[in-house]
Amino acid sequence: MTTGDIALEERQGINFLRLWYVLIAIMIAIGLWGAYNVLRYGLVVTNLSDQVPWGLWITHDLSAIGLGAGAFAFSAIAYLFRFTQFKEISRAAVYIGFIGYTSAMIALAMDIGRPDRFYYPLIYWNVHSVLWEITWCVVLYSTILFFEFLPILLEHSFFDRWPGIRRIGHSVHSLTPVFAVLGLGLSLLHQSSLGATYGVLSGREIWYKPTLPVMFIISAVAAGTALTLFLTILAGKFMDQELISDDLKMRVARFSGYTMLLYLYLKLWDYAATTYYSHSPGTADAMLRLQLTTPYSRTFWVFEVLLGALIPAIIFLYPPLRRNDRMLIIGLGLAVVGLVVNRWNVTLSGLVVPPVWTPGVLGNILVYTYLPSLVETAVTIGIIGYGFLMFTLGVRHLPLYPKSEGEEEEAH
Amino acid sequence: MTKHDDAEKQESQESQPLLSRRDVLRIAGATGAAVIVTQLIAAGPLSADAITGISRETEASSDYSWGMGIDLEKCIGCKYCIWACQATNDVSRDSMRWNVGFPEQTANGVDFFMTRPCLQCQEAPCVKVCPVGATWVREDGIVAMDYDRCIGCRYCEVACPYDVRRFNWEKVEEENPYVPTWGIPEVERRERGVMEKCTFCVQRIDRSYEADLTPGVDPQVTPACVNICPVNARIFGNLKDLESPLSVWLRENNTIRLREDFGTEPKVYYKEPAAQEA
């Protein structure tokens, strides 16, 4: 039991940690029930259709990978651009990224119709497909994340009995700058290609624009670094420890804030160029159908722009707000939610208002609907539970932060 | 070798060995890598065949480019083409129709019946996005599917702007209500978890290359939907043969293709309905 846990118990009078694990267990059990249904009966248990073939799980993939961008961003800042102070948080960022990428892969395995063929993109190449490139990048980058994470894992006292393995961990750790370079390259590729997944589809006018890949990677860096700081502060609060220095906290918030401003700038011009200053018939028609039948406009302006980017940017960049811990936590949380809403909006907006292809006029107000089914939601809850479990175990038992004292270390 | 050269060589050998151990290793490594890369490009996953999937073709050649004409002025909306397709390709569910049809109306109020097979785009968006190359544009222009390679990611379905593709959300086990009235299945039913689509009855086209038969002329090798049409509203043929029924029809009629602005280069041509109801 760490001092943090004891303090927590004293404060709340109940064993919060045990409750937390029970909650995680329930979430994972729900997820397993969902996964069983998917594998047993097929994707018919989802609310997806031939018209809206992608939904909640793709949003999950895009969000988890996007929010995992903190890993490559902090590694690059600390080891390539030599802002060594950021090393304090880069381990945790790598670990969170690893959780994000693995959770995306679990969601993908559920989402594809033939999970037994998951490795086919590695054997059968279609170099013209951005999804092929993404698959390769995600596989390679997850491997790199694993090797970046391995030395952290090997520092656990469990490995005390095998000094040889520990030494391997140290030599792997000395390669961190190499991993940082590779990770930066691969992430620059696939984080933007995730946006290109939609951005290159000339048949879907609402998606077809070169800004999508760029907005995806910039929002991923902004919200991914925000998530890392968010979890770090929260974990510190629950453990009653300062996991990273206040100075670093402020610097991370500022970095996320400036990135957020860049994202907003692109978003503004994207909106101005595709919608406000121009009239592209396909886009205008699709936007009109969205406005008439879905809450797209409201969620776009309120959650993506205002709450998801503008307010966090203000909090991160205005010192009095940034120094207020509660405000900072709210801002970081909003940034994360903003990214998820953005990925959902981008995915669904292109699908529910499809292009009109008949030469007639009857079918022109074509709108499909989609809400995730119970099973889809269950699987997603389960995977989020997996993420919670991994992070909780990591924070408690692994030296993710230089200032943190893992439980095992303290016992010595 | 001249004496001068010899001397020079001697000199360099004295200062440092001609090939250090590191050089030898480097050369060996480079040679090995070159061999591996060559092999990958020649026969492995980097080969043009593996990337384009063209090796899967045997008979189809670029002498052919199969296309279809649909005369919306002639079409009476009997739906025979839809049902014949469902029987021939064993599409038992109406929700999974490859060849869809529905009542439509022109801007000036004339009713017509719109039907749409796969448009077999030459620049097919679905083909470009497939991460495993399970769908590809054959030499003869048909957008084919490899059900054994498809992983069911449905990106092709997202990319297709014409709502052509159909996914097997579950195992389809029910009897096909259109068999045998509208035809006999010529292809196997697809498994759960893979994508399927209209293939211009590719099994018949392939037969034409072996027998001396012409798709669009000989019914045995012409798509089922074209054969069954009671008013000959569907015309099939080789776009590269100027005397094929399709080429002749295209010369004699004003036609459009669906959403040419997408840049997909479809090979299905439509004759628009008459301006006024007959």
C-alpha cells in the first residue's frame, strides 16, 4: 500500500482503489460479452449498414491513436529537440500511447469482418491504399512503443532475479533517441494518413480536401499531449504525489495550447474555404442535409471548436487560468473530448449524407442514421476498461515518472 | 597492368589494407540486401503482380473493356433484371441486391425507373483504397473481388460513391426465393465477413475467352440482367470494339455517366428518360 493509497482511504473513508478495480472488472466483463456476440453472430449485431459501414469503433480507433500522439510528440521534444526536462513525462506518454494503440488494435479486430485475416495487409500489398500504409505504420510504431516501454517494464522488481534481462532492458533503453526518430517519422505518416483515409475520397465531397490529414495530425498532437498531462495530474492527485514538476506542467500546457491555436487556425480556414467563401455544390448540399437532420452544426461549433479547442487554448495560454489546477484539468479534459467528438463528426458526416448519384430528383434528400448498438457500446466500454486497467497498473507498479515511487520500490 | 599502377597499388596497400574487414562485411551486407530486395521485387510482395493483382488474371486482356448501356427511356420498371441478378449470383436477400432499382422522377416531373449495377469504374475508388488488394480493375475493365483475400474492413464501401458494395454482415443461410424462377446460381454464396458486388457476371465473361463467343451478342456469355430485359433496355459490349452492340448504341444515342465529376470513369452509360411522358 503506498502512502498515496493510505492517504486516499483516510480522506474518503472507503477503499476507493478497490471500487475502481471492481468498476474496471465490470467494464471488461461487459466488453467480453460484446466481443462474444460479435464473434459468434457476426457484425449483424452492430447498427452498421452498407450505407453507414463505419461508426463507433472507427471513432474509437481514430481517437485512441490520435490521443496516443503524446508518445511521439514528447519523445521527439525530449530526445530530438533536446528539451530534456520533457523526459520527465515522456515515459508516461509512451506508456499511454502504447495503451492507445493496443486498444485501437483490439477495436479493429472486432470491426473487421474476418479477424482471422488481420495480418493480410502485411502480406498482400496495395501501396495505393492509405489504409495499407496506416496498417504498416501502426504495426511498426506499436513495435517501437513496445520497445520503448520494455525497459520501463523490466525495471519492475519482478525482474530483479534476472540481471541479464535487466541489462538487455538498459541497452534497449540506450536506443531511445533512435526510437524517437523512427517514432516521429512513422507518426508523421500515419497520424495524418488517418485523416487522409477520408481526405482522399474524391467521391465524398464533404471529406475530399487536403486539410483533413493536416488537421488530424495537429489535433492529435494537441489533444494527445493534453491527455498525457490530464492523466498525469489526475494520477498524482489520487496518489497524493507531485508526479512531475509544476514548471513542466505549465510548459506542457503551453505547448498543447499553441498547437491548439494552430489547429483552430487551420480549422477556421478550412471552414472559410470550403463553406463560407465558396459554393461547391456537393459540399453545400451535404452540409444542408446535415444541418436539417442532424445535430452536426451544433456539435461542430460547440464541442469541436468552442469547448474542444478554443476554451482549452485559452486556459492553457492564459497564466492565471493555467496555474489553477482545477481549470487546467477541465481544459485538458475538454481537449480530449473535443478530439473524440471531432473524429465522430468527421466519420459520420461523410456517411450519413451520401453523394447523390441518380439523374432524377426524387431521392435527393437522402439521409441515413446511425447510433451504436448495445453490443458495439459494450465492446467499446470493455476496451476503455482495458485502458483504465493498464494505466492504473502502470501508475501503481511501474516507474512511469521519475518522481513516483512504485509500490515495489518502496517495499525495499 | 603498368608498373606505375602496380606501384600505386603497393603504396595504398602499405598505408591501409585494400579491403578492411569492415569493408568486406559492408559489401557482403549490401549484396545480401540487394539480393533480398531483387527477390522481393521479382517474385515477392513487392512485385508488380503482387501489388496490382494482375497475376490472378489469365485470359482477360486489354483488347477488351466491358461496358453497359442502360436506356432509361425504354425501361418499363419490371424489375426482371434485379431478380435475374439475384438468382444468377445467388443474392438471396433484397437488402443485398447488387443490381438495385427504384422509382425516380425527372426534374420536369416525368416518372422513370432507375436501375444501377456496379458501374465498373476505370478509376475505381474502391480499388484504390483496399489495403490488401482484394479488389482490382482487371485488364478487361471489370472490377473484380477476391473473397479469399478480403478482410472485411469495409473501406471500399466507404469509398464507393455509388452505394454499390454489399457486406456479409452475417452468414446468409436462407433459401434464395428467386431460384429457379429467375435463374440458377452460377457462383458460390459468399462467406460471412467479406464484401461482395456486381461483377458483370464475370463467370460468363471468362467463359467467352475460352469458347468463341461474344459477350453482348451471345446470351451464354452476357450478364443475366442484360439477357432477361424484355424491352432490351440494357446493352452490353466491348467498348474497344467499335462494332460491338454497345459501341453502336453509344454512337446513335446521347448518353450520360453518373457523377462524372467524381473522376471515377464509370463504364456504364445511361440514356436519359424522355422529356415528356409518352
